[in-house]
Amino acid sequence: MTRTETRKHFKMPIHVVKKLDLSKKSYWTIKVVGILIAFLLSGLLCTIFAPGTFVTYYEKMAYGIINPKNYETFMLFLETAGLLLLIAFALAPAFKMKFWNIGAEGQISIGCLVTAGIMFHMTKTGDNSNQLLVVSLCLLFSVLAGIIWALIPALFKAFFNTNETLFTLMMNYVAITLISIFISIWIKSGSQAFPSIHEGQLEDLFGMKIKYLWNLIFVVVIVALMIVYLKKTKHGYELSVVGASLNTARYVGINTKKVIIRTMILSGAICGLVGFLLVSGHEHSLNPGIANGRGFTGVLVAWLGQFEPASMVLYAVLVAMFQCGSGKAASYVGISRAEFSAIVTGMFFLIIIATEFFINYKVLVKEDSKLKPVVDKINNFFSKVGGAISRFFDKINFFKKLKKKKPKDVQQTSKESEEDK
Amino acid sequence: MDAIRFENITKTFGKKVVASNNVSFSIEKGKIYSLLGENGSGKTSLMNVLVGIYKQDSGKIYVNGEEVEINSPKDAYKYRIGMIHQHFKLVNVFTATENVLLGLTRSDYKQFAKDQEDINGPLIQNLLDQGASKNDKEVKRLRKEIKDAGRFNIKSAARRITAICDKYGFQIDPYQKVYDMSVSQKQTLEIVKSLYRGTDILILDEPTAVLTPQETKQLFNVLRNMRANGKTVIIITHKLNEVMEISDKVVVLRKGEYAGEVETKNTNEKELTNLMVGRKVDLQIKRSTPKNVENRLFINNISVTNIDGTVALDNASFVLRSGEILGVAGISGSGQKELLEAIAGLRRYHGGDIIFHNPKKEKPVTLFHHSIAKIKRMSKEGFFHDKNGNKLDVSNTPNKIVEEMVKNEEIIFYDDEIIDLKDKKPIEIRNLGIKLSFVPEDRLGMGLVGSMDIVDNMMLRSYRKGKGLFFSREKPQQLAEEIVDELEVVTPNIHTKVGKLSGGNIQKILVGREISSSPKVFMAAYPVRGLDINSSYLIYDLLNQQKERGTAVLFVGEDLDVLMALSDRILVLSQGKVAGIVDPRQVSKEDVGLLMTKGGHNND
């Protein structure tokens, strides 16, 4: 009576099942395995281009991050990580609110443009005025510019419900084109090269001559403030409610329009600040590609870190390691520098995102399938690697420490709020 | 022979959630089965395994004695198994016939032709044997039927659908668009769709949840017709009276495990409940006589229009009284959601207004309204009270002290408060000091945030309290602990994400939070949907408690039996209109059912 006689039946050898309740330990174990694979593959990639350089690659990579002879290498690495982290923290509140702001690139660029403009004109007039005044002006106006760039799509989203992803993306190209236009206005000679500007350099401030130090100070202060903002304030709470469910937000009487606009102002302000840091504290010059994809990399850092401060720090550092380290290593073995580091960074992202599959799903093989022994072997290998890593976690008591912290945090907040009253 | 046999079926989600644990039983052919169990007992999961939506972790399924592997609902049709889900899978802009034909492939049509030949072939042979010529009209017609069955043709498909309807007693217009259909018609269409594909075993997931008592009777008649035609029917349900009415046999599941199987005629509701819950349960819902009934909320002629222009609520008027439970009955989607959201200030309405009436609200006296001399004079006449509610006479107190007392809000006077809530947003209603609590239908989508822990969810209502930029987790934490304690919420700790808890525990947290503000008006939409018997009765108790402390309770329910037993008055909604307000002590369930379907026609 059944229809089996009339049809052939294809048997699937595997099926994919959703995982629920994955523990923090196994989550990080999978992630660490992914990171290790990314490291391994980047070395292999290097040997493909320049045979026999597998070990040298890692050696030079380390030199690209920490060079005992030159402290600036390490400062540059820290600064790369820091700026990425700052962008990620600028985006995190917007993303938490489910406002898909991918306009960081443009908000940074416009901050760069404003800063460079002020510095350029101060240099041109030759007015050897107060450095502090110039820097403060740059800071103020770059933040304002970033706010405006973020506010336009936010207003449209709040009042006309436009698609913020497309809108913020398009704003990027407007900002980058504006830089080109202004360079051709300011540099009359026709060449697009922007001269190095002396006035308003951040490291000259208060006579501190250490490169990137000021940038790092800004990063640490703003990141600390943002962590407090996201975790402890009413604003931070409101925006996570808005992100979790618009209906719930309406139900408890949160003004969602206000929250969207307020959060985007904050997001834009920090991105504008990054623009200021890039020009005043790093490049001292201007070109249309000055943001160099940082705005987009920041999106990835924020996403991979799931908007959790500690994870975002981890990913920012890892990305900076690949960007600085592999670039240096590649140039040493004779591969064009920028492209190789871009490939390696891309590969890193790809693998980390691919681990999400193993975090969310598990693959089951049927008992009678021929694939079974093969998959079992792969499983065994990775469970050994995973076991070693999770033993390591146990050894350093990583998660126990995390757990113990929690109740303390709560007490501290309550004490703080009592003081507030 | 057994139509279906389950052998040691186990299905888990993740490591902790066991939907089915080693379940084995058989379904006999040609009978109506009830699959009974509380919510979360794994009824639907088991059936989803059968039709290939889920894949069992271990265990075997036999159909007609043959071991089978079903990987998708399409596979299930191969074995002539069809399932009607709670949420219909129909395309609104298509006609009934188009919906039936949707998704059929060439091999399906081949099968249809073969099936039709199995039926018509002997008939033709019979006619030929009786000496009919090959060109006989009847022979031609039967031949054409076989040919039509194997072809994509709307007209012949519509004919086949009509034939199926006639056979089982359905009423469906094959050319009617789905958006014109009532819920019960849509369900019928789903059944027809399944039968069209040659289903012998039909599974219905909670089919009566969306139906009125009359429609339920109709459905049951159809199911009996199907049984008479040799089909096997499995009904997933948790309603005992329906089990008793329709089924031949009952299979009971408890917490994912097989709890037993009984012949319906040899059992009763009490025994089934005990089997279902695993111990004895008192099924009585208590209803106390309302005390101190006062008019609290006047809803006057309000109408709500949806974005697409359809009228969701049409000129509704009624009074909500304190110390009383007003039940709201109606087929789902009759405007219940819109009504509650309008009252809560979440939805704009037009036409009339909503007036909140709070007798004797305490108000501190202000110098803005009264001069010191007037305050002194009025206090002599006994208008004022102190903070403890005792009479206060300040006529002989020096002016300075009186002024000080006014400043400290120590002179209180009681006043009837009448507030127009029209066009007030939720936050404005709150700021007016009206304690209005609302347990929405969509718990995790509206009332709570699933990705936050219990403490943070408690904070939703109270985080604004206190000045400054920072919030305090101290009081929400206390409240969370109290609620977990008092309502016996099963949770690892108060820092567990609410989304990870079971439906009953989620609802306890939501109701607990809403009650904690000691509301004047308490509204609950389907508060026991998806809850097990114990949690349901706890919620009924909480509603009764609220009523007894003088809250005006508005309770939207779907189970008429519960509404009849719990409410003091029942408001019946039908197509967005108030079809009537009845006393459940005096009318029957059928009367309420009739009002539910009456619709707007009664106003003509």
C-alpha cells in the first residue's frame, strides 16, 4: 500500500542537529581551535608563495608585533588594535539596538577631513598659536562631523523607517568623495598628494614625544567609559531592550525614536573622534582612503565579540596581530605587503565565522554509513585538541574566576547607586 | 494490522531537553486516537518526528509493518501520512484549489493517476464484463477521470476536491480565495489538501484551539466520516472533554515518556488527568462572590483600525469593575489583542474614549490650589487626613508649620479621581499614577526580554526609578527573589536568561512582576496558553487573589470551560464587535458559542 515500491529512496548519510545550551567552555574551545587553524593556515599560505618559509614566517610575524630594538613597532600594534577596538565600541551600542550601522568608515572619514582641514589651514596661515587650542578645535569639530554623519540616517530611520544599512553604507561614499573634492580644492598644484601637516599634531601636545601614546590614552579612557555606559546606565539598559524587542520597549514606555537618535549620536561621535586620532595622532596627512577599511573591520570585531567588551578586546588584538605581523612577515619573504595581510586577515575572519556553524550545530552520522569511521577520526582529533584546551582553561580557572566575579559586580552597582541617591 | 508502530523513539534537543524518551506504542488502523499530554510532554515533537520535520536520535518507525525512514513531510505523504499543524500553511492570495495543487510534482500526479486507476479500473472492467462497449459514456467518463487525475488542471482538480468534500461532508468552495475564509474553513482546506494527496493517516495538532463549540462539532463529524471510510486519525490535544467525545483510544504522554494507553469507553476524565499529570489533581476552579464592586474603567465606543485599513475593533463599549473578573471570549483574532493594547495605551483608537475612575484617591494638598487660610478652614470641616489616614485638623496650628506640612506633603485629601486616558501613551498613563498592569499574549515578544536574566526583566518596569544616569539592581533583585520564591519558579538562579525557562515559569515571572505593583486594573491575555495544569491553576489563583483585593481584572481566555468557571461576567467579542456581555452563572457554553459566531449581523 505504501508508495515505496514506485520510488527510489535516497538515504542521507548525515544529519545536522541544532545544539542547545552550549557551555561557555566549549564555546571558547571551539573558538580557540578556529583561531589556531587560522594561524596555521596563514603560515601555509606564506609557504605557497615563498617555499620553505613556514618557520621564518612565524618568527617574522612576532617581530612585526614586538621588536626588541624598536618600541614603535609594539606601539603601532597596540594603536592598530586600539583604534579597531574604539570603532567596535562605537558600533556596539548601535548594533545592540539592532541598528545596523555600517557607516563607521564614512563617519571616520568625515572626522579625518574636518581635522585635516583645520590643521592644514592653521599651518598655512603660519599662525604659531597654541597647540592645545588647535587640537581641541580639531577634536570638537571632528566629533561634531561624525555626529552629523550618523545623525542623518538615524533621523530618517526614526521618522521614516528607512533602511539604515543602505543609508549608512551610501554615506560612506559621500564622505570619501568629499575628501577627494576638498584635497583638489586645497592642493592647487593638481597632484593629489597631501603634504604632511605640522600644526596640531597630537604627540606634540604637552611635549610628549612618544608616538601613538595619546591615541592609546584616548582609547583606554573612551573604552572604559563605554563599558560603564553599556553595562551600568539606564541608557545602556534602554538600548538593549529596544534591540531585544521593539514591542517590549513600547510596552514599558520607552521612546524608541529618542533612543535610536541618542545612540547614533554617541556612535557617530566616537567614530568622528577616531577620525581625529587618525589624522592628528597618526597620519598627519589626508587621502581619500585614509580610513583604510577600519570602519568595516570594526563591524566584524564588534560582531565577532558579540558586543561583549572582553571578547571585543580579544578579537581587536587578534586582528591587529594578523594585520601588523603578517604584513611584516610577508614583506620579509618578498610578498607584496598590503595584499598578503589583507588575505590573511580575511581568512582569519572566514574561519572564525565558520566556527559559528560548529557552535550552533552538530553533525551526526548514521551508524551504518561508510562515512562513519572518517568522521569519527576527525571528531576524535578535534575532541583531543578541544580537551587539551579546555583542560588549560580549567588550569587557569578562567571560568571559575568569571563566575565568582558576577555577584560582586551586582553588589558594587547597588552600592554605587546608593551613593547616587 | 498496526498502521503505525513507534519503537523506542528518542528525540532530544541539545543535551538537556528530552522531547521524547524511549517512546513505544502502536496505532491501530481505522480508529480515532487522542494523543493526550500536558504542554511540553512531547506530543507535537513525536508527531513531527513521524512526518519528518524532526529526525529521531534513535528508535524506529514502522508504517504498515514496514520499517521506514521519513526525512521530510513530502516523504511522509509517500507513506500516506499527513499532518495538520496549528499554524496553517496556506497562501492567502490563492484559491482553495491552487493551494491544494501547490507543491505537487510530476511523480505525485503519476501516483494520483495510479490511485485513480486502482479505483476506476475494476469499475471499468465490471462494465466491460457486463457487455458495455468501449465507447460507452460511463466507461469514457471513468477513463477520463484517470487521465485527469494525472494532469495539472485546475478544473479537474476542483472537481476532485468537490468529490472529496461530498464524501466526507466538508463545505468548501474550490474557487474561494483563502483570505476570504474563516479559520475553520482554512482548517478544512488543510484537511482536504492532505486527503487530496491520498492521506490514510491524518494527524491534527490541537485542531479545536481556534474553533467555536459549533465548529468543533462539525469537525468531529467529519473525523467520524473519515473513520467510517477506513482512515486513521490522530488528534493531539490536552482538552479532556474532547478526548472523551471523539476518540476510540487514548495514548497519554508525560514529560516525553509513554505514560499509558486506554480505551476511551473504559475511562473517565479524572483517570486521564491522573495519568497525564502523574498524580491526583483537583480540577475545580473556585469563584468567590465579588465584593465592593465599583466601576473602575469606562470604555466608551472605541474603534481600532489596522494599518491595512481593516477594522480590528468596532465601536466597543463596556465597563470594567473593581473586585470582579471580566472574561473576554471570542474566536482568536476577534479584536481581543487590539482591545487590551488600546486600554494599555499601546494602540491608537478613534471614536470614543477610555475613562479611568478611581474613587478616593489620596492627594497631597498644594499651595498652588489653596491658600493657607483656606486649608485651615477646610481642615476644620474635616476634609483632610494625615499620612496614616487619620483626620487632621490644622486650624489652630501656626501658619508657618502648616506651610511646612504642605511642603512635606503631609496634608492629604481624598478625592474621586476621573482621568481621561484618550491618546495617552503607556509612560504618560504611568506618570498619572494609574497602576495598570498588562500581561500580553506574546510573553517573550512583548512582556519580557528572553535574552535578559530574571533580574533585568524585573527592572523593565522600574529601572527609571531613582535619579541620575545609573540604575540600581538592588530592588529588582529582591523582587526577583520574592517571585521565584513565592510562585515556585523553577530556575537555576535569578541570573538565568528568561528565554531558557519553560513556558510556565516564564509566565509566572511575567504575572509576578505585573502583580507586584499592586495594580488597580489587571489585564491578562491568554495567561495560561502553553502552561501545564499546575501552572494554569496557579495563574487562576493569582487572578482570583487580584479580584479579592479589589483589582479590576480583565481576562482574555481561549478555553470556554475555564472562562465560564472563573469569570464573573463574560464579554463576547465577535469580529471586533461586542456581541454581548453575559453572566456565566446563567447562560450555557453553547449560548456563548453562538454569540462568538454571531458577528456584526446582530446589529442590523
